[in-house]
Amino acid sequence: MSILRPFKATDMFKFNNVNLDIWTETYSIGFYLHYLSRWPDLCYVQEAPSRRMMGYVIGKAEGQSTEWHGHVTAITVAPEYRRLSLARKMMSLLELVSDESYRGFFVDLYVRCNNAVAIQMYEGMGYDVYRRVREYYGNLGVGKGGRDEEDAFDMRKPLSRDSARRSVRSNGRDIVVSAHEVS
Ligand SMILES: CC(C)(COP(=O)(O)OP(=O)(O)OC[C@H]1O[C@@H](n2cnc3c(N)ncnc32)[C@H](O)[C@@H]1OP(=O)(O)O)[C@@H](O)C(=O)NCCC(=O)NCCS
């Protein structure tokens, strides 16, 4: 049986099979260490019985006042382990901790506008587009579909503290902001 456990610094020695993926960003070592030391309860690994890494999620808590929220910085599952509900379980855990430990108002994330699989997954989990961020990802250039490769959807899901659902809106795809307007 595979296990969902906290992300350890030594996991960086064995995440190549997961990170060698066009949709998955690889950050600097210091970036991961910052997350693991600051938000260890929002960083998890799914590990196979063979100890092979199946996927991971890293997140943080940030914002002021009613913008206080959990944030999914990266979630990824190795191709051979997809469609086993691993991402669903990692997202559920991050949402639970953001809700019950951090008392955030919502969870949010950024996703490339052309990452149809991930967008469909997030919508199925109750996330809505809050706004479109122009050129959030500035490294792919403008593709055939306009700026979908570079633009991000900022997607949000309200938590129990936001029972009035003030953190989401229905027309988010029509709200376009530039990258320097978001933190
Ligand atoms: C997106 C990703 C994390 C999904 O991981 P996963 O473990 O396969 O997802 P799950 O099995 O938990 O799927 C949850 C739901 O998402 C949807 N979904 C996931 N993959 C899908 C696909 N290829 N096609 C259609 N729907 C899909 C389904 O509704 C699924 O529920 P179901 O299996 O009960 O129908 C994985 O495809 C991945 O690592 N992609 C590359 C990295 C990436 O894009 N990360 C997100 C960046 S913001």
C-alpha cells in the first residue's frame, strides 16, 4: 500500500521521475527548503511501497484579513500513477489543514490557462476561476492559442470560514489582471 506522508528535504534526491514533466515546475533547492521549514504541514509526498515517489504537493498559508488563505504552490503526480485519486487525496489534505489548522478563508492556486486536465480537475473539486493573470508564466512565449501558455487562472475554493462564499465570484474568467497586480 502506498502512503501519504510529510515531504522531507531528502525527497529532493528522488523527485526526478515526477518533475520531468512539462506541466511541473522545478524550483531552486532553497525554495523547497523554505517551504519545508515554514509550512511542513502543507507539504506532502505520496510514496509507493518500493519507496518510489508517486507525487507530491507543496503549499503555504498567506494573506491578510479576509484574504488569509492556503495556497497550492505545486501539485504533481508521476505519469504512471495518474487517475488513482492521488491528487484528489493530496488536495483534500491541504484543504483540511488550511481550514482547520490555519483557519484560512479559502484555498487558491495558479494554473496555466491551457492546462485543461488540471483545470477540469480543480473545477471538479469545487474550485472556480477568480481571475485571469496575464503573462503570469513568462517563459513559453505566445503560442497558437494566444496567450494561454503564459496566462494563469487564479482559482479559488472557499473554506468553512467563508460560509458566505465572499472569496469567489461567478464571472472570474472575464476579470483580467496583469502579473504585477498579484503577489
Ligand atoms: C493534474 C494531475 C496532478 C492530476 O493527478 P491525478 O492523481 O491523476 O488526479 P486524480 O486521479 O486525483 O483525479 C481527480 C479528478 O481529476 C479529473 N482528472 C484527472 N486527470 C484527468 C484526465 N487526464 N482527464 C480528465 N479528467 C481528469 C477527474 O475528474 C478525476 O476524477 P476521477 O478519476 O474520479 O474521474 C496530474 O495529471 C499531473 O501531475 N499533471 C501534471 C502536473 C500538473 O499539471 N499539475 C497541476 C499544475 S497547476
